[in-house]
Amino acid sequence: IEDLAVDWVMAMQLNTELKNKDTPHFVFLDIDELTYRQWEEPLITPRDKLLNLIKFAVSGQPQIILVDIELSYRTDRNSATLTPADQALQNYLANYDATVCTGGKVCPHLVLVRSSHPVSEEAGHRQQRSSFLDDAVKSSQHIHWASTLFELEENRIVRRWRLCEAEYAKTELTLPSVQLLARE
């Protein structure tokens, strides 16, 4: 009954205008099918192209940039060393605060998506995947990891999302949701 009531309220508000706040300007950069084909349909998003997109977005000085790309794995998972494109992305993010966030310019917050392993019987909970970028971004005040997980109802409607993902490995850690970080 609660869901029906909220669905009814949402339907009543459909196509109405919010007058109390201005919508901030935003840009949505989409790696569409044509672009993906031009990139020769790689299994992993090319890090050099991703870095160029991030730099382009940063140049517009938005408040926040959401990077919804899987960044757990290096481009070449069979090699212990990073490819030049992976290394360039890692270097850019490691020096982000020192290079982008200086001189009184607007310093956009970068929100990177962290994926997790499914719940297993052994662990009993989700475990966040590590990333080759973890060490590069851990000291940044403007780069954050976030989760994109949400609850999908039986009728395939998204009504709820998790505010954070908890991980209970050695200590209790939480990974905030993209929605929570974007709201801040």
C-alpha cells in the first residue's frame, strides 16, 4: 500500500515544474554505439579516451563529474605493469588536487564507480573490488568512490536505492551511493 501511495504521488507530480530551485547546468557525455564502434568495440573502455573525456569535463568547471565506467581492472590484466594509457590516467588522478584544484578555480569532485563481488556464502556480504587506481586517489579530497547498486522491484521499477554499501572485511567500511554523493 505504501508503494501504491508513493506511485500515485509521483504520477500526480509528473510534468509539474519545481519553482523553488534552479536546476544546475550539467552535461551528459555518453559513449554511444557509434563511438563504441569507432573505438573498435573494446572490452575495456580505452583509458586514454576516458582521460580525454574527464579532462574535457573538468575544463567546463562543473561542481561534480560522475564517471560511470568500470575501473577495477587494468587494460592488460595479464601484465603486472600498467599500459601507458592506464599509467597516464593513474598519474592524472594522483595529481588531480595539485594540478586542477589550485589558483582559486572551481575544482570539480570526481565520483568514480566501484563495483563489488556478488554476495557469497563464504563472505556473507558484498565485497568491494579493488582498483588499480586505489593508491592514486586515496589522498584526494576531490575524488570519491561510489556505488551504483539499487533495489529493483518485482515489476522492474526502481523505487529505492542504497545510501551506502557496507563491507565487513577487516574493519567496517562503507561505500556511499552515487546519488548520495551527488546530493552533497
